[in-house]
Amino acid sequence: MTNTNLKHNKINLSVLISGSGRTLKNIIDKIEDGYLNAAIKLVISSNPKATGLQWAEKYGIQTSIINRADFKNTDEFSHAITGQVDKFSIDLILLAGFIHFYRIPDKYFGKVMNIHPGLIPAFCGKGYYGRQVHKAVIDYGAKVSGCTVHFADNKYDNGPIILQRTVQIKDDDTPETLGERVFQEECISYPEAIKLFAEGKLEISGRRVKIGS
């Protein structure tokens, strides 16, 4: 499956956040400097106190708060998210530090990306996000970590991988120092994957994502 119809066109994004919005800000920066031919039409936060909402407000981006605590199950929560996204002509949904499970409807399969602060399939799955990932990597004694951009499906950190970038783990690393170096790689890889999508260069074939020229 290839999104060839998007080639050379500006794409509309919806970004899902839960916290600081550092990834959101990175994407905004890449749009502002012309690297990404995209517009963020909607930011959805699962946390009404997420500081990332301030970035959306600063740049005049519409926001919606869909508090996970207000819903009794994943299906109702996910339905509310989809309902908001459906109000816009969204080409790509980005999970950006979004810590809750979003059940993706069929119409958005192949149109939802996630970035994970580890090298999938290691140190991933339910409960593995943010600092927990970096602590687990160090505790295990791994020598290399990094980040993974992948198409999301309806299992945690399971969809086909688009890009991965690596960092070496230092003997004196803490979850915080490792996390900062991994985040710098995230700031490169996520916009790159979005750009490839926008240019119609990504083809999903089973578990593999083929990148065209």
C-alpha cells in the first residue's frame, strides 16, 4: 500500500499528545523551516494539564482534550478521538508522546505513525514509554539503543517499521542522559518519516515498509 496520491501535496496532520509536547514542537519547527510540507490541523491531548497544549495555542493550532479518565474503556476513548479527527481532512495521525492505547479504525490503517524511544522489537509494548524504556535498556546492560518510527496498528509497538536510528550507551548513562541523546535522534527520524509519507515514498508490504526513491 503506497500513498502515491499525496506526492508533492501539502498534508494535513493530527498530533496526539499526553505531556510536554517536545515532539509536537519539533514537528512544528520542521514545518516552520520548510522541511515539512504539512499543516497541523488538530492537536488532541489525553491530559487536560499537558504542557504541550501551550505549543498548540502559541501557533494557533486547534486543540481538543479527550481525557482518558472520562471514558470507561478503550473503545469509547478511541471512538472519541476518531470523531474529532474526522472533523478535518487528515492525511496522517501522529502519536507524539501519547501514552494511551488508541484503537485505529480500518479507514486510518497506514495513516497513523508512532515514534518509540527504543529499538523495536526490544524494550517495547505496554508500559514501555519514556523514562521506563531507557531505565530498562540500562538495567539490561544493552550496548546500543535508539528510536523507532513505525506505522501503528492495534497492538502496542507492533506495526511495520519505517526508520530506526541508534545511539551508543555509555557506562555512566542514566535514563535521563540516554533519553536526551535518543530524543535528538527522534528529532531527525520522525520528520524524515513524515516527509517520506508526504512524498508518497512509503509502501507497506506485510511487516516491511519499502522506501522508494
